[in-house]
Amino acid sequence: MTELPESLVELARRYGVATEYDDWTGSRVTVAESTLVGVLDALGVAAATEDRRRAALTDHDRDHWSRSLPPVVVSRSGTTSTFWVHVTHGDPVRLWIRLEDGSVRTGLRQLENNRAPYDLDGRLVGEASFELPADLPLGYHELHLQLGISDISAPVIVSPASLEPPPGRTWGLATQLYSVRSQTSWGVGDLTDLTDLAVWSASRHGAGFILVNPLHAAAPSPPMEPSPYLPTSRRFVNPLYLRVEAIPEFAYVTHRGRVRKARENAQARAKRARLIDRDAVWKFKRAALHTVFREDRSAGRTLAYEAYRRREGSSLDDFATWCALAEKYGADWHDWPTDLRHPASPAVTEFAAEHPEDVDFHRWLQWQLDEQLTAAQATSVAAGMALGIMHDLAVGVDPNGADAWALQDVLALGVTAGAPPDEFNQLGQDWSQPPWRPDELANQAYAPFRALVNTLLRHAGGVRIDHIIGLFRLWWIPKGAPPTDGTYVRYDHEAMLGIVALEAHRAGAVVVGEDLGTVEPWVRDYLSERGLFGTSILWFEFDRDGDGGPLPAERWREYCLSSVTTHDLPPTPGYLAGEHVRLRDELGLLTRSAEEELAADRRQQAAWLDELRRVGLLSGDLEETGVDQVVSALYRYLGRTRSRLLSLSLADAVGDLRTQNQPGTTDEYPNWRVPLAGPDGKKMLLEDVFADPRAAALAEVMRTAVRAPM
């Protein structure tokens, strides 16, 4: 391969863009020049020619030396850290820190710095180094630099050195909420259903948390995106999950019979439909919600709404405006009139002023979601849960959606995030989602990311971060290129995970990182050092340093959320029946024959059955003991591990067979639209779950498992 130009390599290094990497086979790969040029272009850096690269390097130097302070200073509690200051060479430096509580700290220690001054348009700029003391309190503070009559400031983030883990062990249900409807919901599981499920699992079976799919917002106009992992916004929530009757103003609706009729129509359609129809449900529910929205609010409720709006600020206004625009012009903002394609446009301000009720309706929906989520978490804890609700943070957002529109200045819109080729996806993956720009995140002191994490943890005892490796590095794919022609871009993981740790500390929440797949070994060590939990899925836990068999329970990680299965596989009864092989064969996703794939799968299952027999949890084979006994033994095996958090799939609990999501497909399989069902394929309501002996038995298995000695 042709050697890369030295100037391109240096420019890529400065912006955290990898020029080479190790692929899944262990081979060193040099990134193509065209890929580097495309990725740098998405970062606002012209790098197609030698002259442009040289100019970009000069601009980078000038930008660095023009800054008196770094854009943000990140530190850990109990540890000193250093930062630089740029002033005219020889000028004195006066620094202080205004802490979050308003008090002031002075006397920052200067360190030796022998870097030569830089000639910035004839002015020599010198660099000094200072130390942040180790005893700064946790929080968001402000560093100040006095230069003559000018006061220059930069944010300081002090995060916990390590999160304190929750005491002991606990278990929780993992559920895809939309699939779990009740007799009183509107054809889709909602926040009242989530609350009831939490109360049942906690009060009857001692569950400590309930892990729910991402509840992020989808576009308000049809067709509503079914995937919870491709939201229009991660900052806000999908109003499809609202329970209309739980809104206080519903009591004052004059024609409540119309609302009840709408609910009955939604329920009737859901009963007839084979799959979940979000568009049909939203049509009925939106009309009912709008009726409640128009009701007068009491003085106290008005004050509460005003307080919510002040807290959420311009981000809420932008989201609500986007929703109103999407209902008028469609959910892809790239197709809107040109003057509406940026939130700062005067035309957007004019639209909001001309459609105040439309915009306010979407603000009001988010307020109702905030209140119902608050109630769900409080009720879960009151029922006995140690943690309560554990929310799920998706990797990214729809490139055509609300966040991509509102945050387009801090997202890289000329590339998409994905994954490089690996053993299971040898063509790589393109997730179609625009990644954060690491440089702009730093320039904005991570404010958008901080707001996202803060919002997610406001109503939670825990958060699962999907593909947490994306806070370290992400695979960027230039527009129009295949996933194989991408490269890694690094993020300041110390800053991003520091913010996660600080927000989790303040919320008293646990953080679980989904760290499956190809992960640099030091990353798991770092997560453990910071007190963040990892993820273990039984089917993926093999002894890679030994004979390749199942990893013995005593060697599983302690600070981990462990489960038998995941939403990208069939529920365990279906997995044991080879449903994942049959489905991939039917969809043409196998790279070898179905017979070979099935044989390999049977060997894997046989190895696990041998392990269950070895530790005395099973006496016979699958045919002799039956599926229910094997599923029970697999979950009891989790209790033999050291893992602090254990998870039971609700689909496993009721004996469901069908997977919720088949990776590698879009419309070929009804991803994220499969209602909860029993082993006979008949749909189950929440009330059926509460009365189901199989679900109760597996829940009791989990109660016993977390009491087992580690």
C-alpha cells in the first residue's frame, strides 16, 4: 500500500483520526488516504492536497496558541491534574477557581514548562502550566484568568475517581416495554405498565431493578421508526409511552367518553394485529392527548410547567419546534425549505411564533413524560427496588431527526458511525447515525452530552450505555463509502466517562456499559477502575485463554450485568430450538450452509449443557429434561458467577420464542414490532404475566440466585 503523506498523518493525529488499526484477524491495516480526507472533511478540515494540509496544520497551531485557556479542564477527585495557560510572553498570570457553590479557590501551583513561545502575528505567546489541587470538590466549576481588565474563564469538571457499587447483589427484569401491553393501555406498553411490572417483580419476587429498552423520542409523523436504537432524539422521550388517563387534567375533560372510545379502538386494532402498529396507536393517542392538553391547568400545575420549561431551556424549545415542523413538512429536515434547516434561522423563530399552540403541545408532552417517569421511578423504589428503573442509552440518532437538526454544529454530518468488519459481519456495519464531533464537544465543554446524561439519570437508578466503546473511539465511514472504508476516531474518554460518573454519582445510580465484541483490553480495565459495570451474555462467555469451552462461573467478572441472552438473539427457548439459525438462513444472512451453522450451534449448546451438568444444575440432556428445566438451569448458573447484577429477560420468563431484532435486516424481519407472547405464540397481556406460573418460577430462581454465595 502507498505510504501516507507525512502531513496527512500528522493532521490525522492532531484530530484523533487513526491512520492504521488492527483488524479482527490481528492484521495491521493502513487506512486509505481517501478515507482520511473524508473523515477530516467531516471535522471541518480540508486535507485533499499538500497545500491544504499545510494550511490546516498552521490553522491548528494558531487556534491552539490563540486560546488563553483550554476549552474545558477535566479532573478526578483526589488526583491532581495539569492545564496550560497562554499569555503574552513574560506577562504575569493570575488564576482562581469559582466553585459550584460560589466560593473561590486561589493559590494554584505553577509547574515547570520550558516550551518555547509562539510567534502569533508578531506577538510572542508563552505557555505556563498549573496544577489543579486534588481536594477540589466534585462538580462543575469555573477557572478564571485575569489578563489586564479582561476576565477569561473555562469550565472545570471534577468527577469521582470511582463510582461506589450498589451493596450486595440484585436481579432485575429486562423488557422491551412497547411489547408489554395491559388491559388498560392503548395497544402498546406504556409507563403505567412499566410501573406495574416493576411493582410485581419487586414486591412478589425481590427484584432490584427493571431494565427497559431506550425510551428515546421518535418522529411524531408516520411512519414512526420502530427501532428504539434509531431515535429522532436521545434527549427527549417518545410520547407513545404516555398513559393518557394518568395525566391530572384528564379528570377535567368534559367528553371523557370520546377518549375512552379512542382507547377501545386502539386496543381493538392491537388485538386483531399480528404485530405492533405504532402509527395506529399514535393516531388515537395523539388525538386524546391533544384533548387533555387543551384543558385549563390549576395555578400550581401552571407553575410546575413553567418550572419544567425553565429547567429544559432552549433544548426543549428546539425539540418542540422540530416536532411541529416535522408534522407540517415531514420528518426529514433535509427536505424542508432551506431557511428552516437550522434552528438558529430567523425563519424557524418566525414559524414558532406563528404556531405557538403546535409547538407548546410538544413541550407539554415532554412535561407529562417527565412527570410519569418520575412517578415510575419513585413507585419502583417504594415497592422495594434497590435501584428502580435502569434506562438504556442508544449509540446515536437518526441523521434526519430532531437531534441531528438541533445539534448539527456538534455532530459530524458528512460521515456515519458504524463498525469495522469482524468475524460475524465481515462487510462491516453502517448504523447511518452521525457521530459527535470530539473537537466541538470539547469546545462546548461537553454541554450537549452532559444534558443528555443528566436527563437520562433524572428518573433512574441505573443506565445501560449501548456500545460504551463509542465513548472511547467510533468507526467513522465517509459519506458514500462502504463500512470497510472507515477508520477510528478517538474521543476524550476521560471527559465523557467523567461526566457520566459525576452525573451517576449525583443521581445515586449505577452505570452499565455494553462492552461486548471487539474491545481493547485496557478499556475494560479502565471501566472497572472508574466503577462502571460491564456486560456478560452467557452464550458469548467462552474461555478464550483455555480450551474455548464455557467460561467457568467463578471466572466471570464481578462488576458486571450478566444475563443469558440479549435482544439481538431469540429468547432462550427459541435459541435452544435453533430459531436464530433458521431465521438467518431464511433471510439469507448465513455465510455457510444452514447444516454447518446448526451443527456449530449444537456444539456450543452441548458445551453449555455439559457445564450445567458438571456443576450439578442439570441431570440429563435437553430432550430428557425439557426446555423449561434447561432455561431454569441457565439462569441458576448466573447465580454461580461473581456478577453483582443479574438480568432475567421477560421474554424468557414467559417462554416466548421470537426475537425482537434480527441484526442485518430492516424490513425483511419485523424488528421491534413483536408483541410479547407465550410458548404457544399467543399474545400475552401484562395481567397474564402476573398470573403466569412459568414467569413466577423463573423470578424465584433469580431471587435465589442473587442470594447464592459468590
